[in-house]
Amino acid sequence: MAFSQGIQLKKRYGQHFLRDQKIVDHMLEAVELDDQSSVFEIGCGDGFLTQSILKYPLARLWVFEIDEEWASYVKNLLHDQRLTIYTDDILDVDFSRFEPDKPWTLLSNLPYQITFPILFKLKEHASLLKEGVIMIQEEVAQKLLKQSGRGYGFNSLFFQHYFELKKLDKIPPTAFYPPPKIFSRLIYFKPRKEIIPIPDETGFWQFIKIAFRQPRRTLRNNLAQTHFDIRKLSEDILGLRAGEMTKEELLRLWDVLRESN
């Protein structure tokens, strides 16, 4: 499948290009931009979002587009001194290059197949970020925002711990070309200024992964073959599923298990 520009769409990059200006407007309305703002976009495609970003006051816009054909097309289309286009894979980028011009705002229709790797990259470099709006798969968005029930788990707890997250527009497949088979969702995010410290943070997140490994199984079953001494836990607790517990309750549980190691 090729655009009128003669550039072939590449399935390996998950290319679905946004075609609804109202959605772009909502993305831009959700963030604060001025002539000092640093903005970056991941995957510009044919520049539909890029053009609208450049209509706003900002100091610089960095675009990361792995497809060299589309990167070249947008570079020739948009002649703006504030725009820099890189063909680096964002997952391989050394984020120290962002340091001099921080904080950054991210505006992006993320490629579905690398959504979580990008989210973990953003968490790793949250100190460089001001805020952002990303478009992701609806199912993934719901998991990120869950606080209980089906879909609540490691990703919900992890990303809510480090970011303020807000659900924005639900996007139908018809807003894209070619249309994907699923709905998408705009999510606003902002790194939390105050993050509650967790004792042995790395160990806690490993514990959460284990506790939610089989969501329908009880804590007794999920923790049975681990190094944790579950004899410290009451029968009532062991009979629960991790998904039935709040983050605060899981943190208290972690304190008990951590001290028993």
C-alpha cells in the first residue's frame, strides 16, 4: 500500500497515519506550550501532527522517524528552523542529548508494537520530561489506568506510581489511514513531583510481577515456589488474589516479606 507521494507503507513499523484534525487539536490543547518549549515527537509519518505542532510557539521540535523515506519527505515538506528530524530508533537513543534543553513535552502517536518499551524508556528518563500526550492502543490505556479489577496489575501499579495519568479521547479506527483493527486512546501524562519511596524498590517491582504472574491464582499459589517466607502471612491474605489488593496493601505486604528474607 502506497501513499500518493509514492512512499510504501511498511508493516514492520506499524504505520497507521492519523487523519483527524480534531484529535490533533485535542492533543495540543492538553499541554502548555510557549516560545521556550522543547517538544519531541516519535514517528512523524507524513507529518500530519508535526505540521500542527509547528503552528504553536516553541523553541524546538525534535522528530524521531525510523523510516528514512518519510523522514526525508517531512524534511522537504516543512522548512522550519525549529524542526530537527532524526532517523534514530528512539529505543536506541542516548537520552543525555535531551539534557541541555529540558524539560521536554512529548506529543506522539506511538507505534503499537513498541508502546511499553517506550513507556519504560520515558520512566527511566522522567527527570527530562515536563508532560505529554500520547496515543496508544485502547486496551493498553485501560490497563495503565486501572486501579482494580480485570487488567489491573504490574503495569497499572508501576506507571501510576511514577506518572500522573489522565484519560482523554477514545479514537476510532476510521481516524487513521490505513485504519487499524482496534480503537486507540489519548493519554495525558506528567511525571510525579513527589514519589513515595519504596524500600528496596527493585525488589518490590519484582515481587509485584510474581504476585500478578497468574492473576486468577491466589497469593499462596503465586508465591509458593519463590524465596519469600509466606509463613509470615495470614491465611486470609494468602487466600487473596493480588488484584484484590490496593497498592498500599501490597506495600504493607512487601514490608512483611522483605523483612523475612
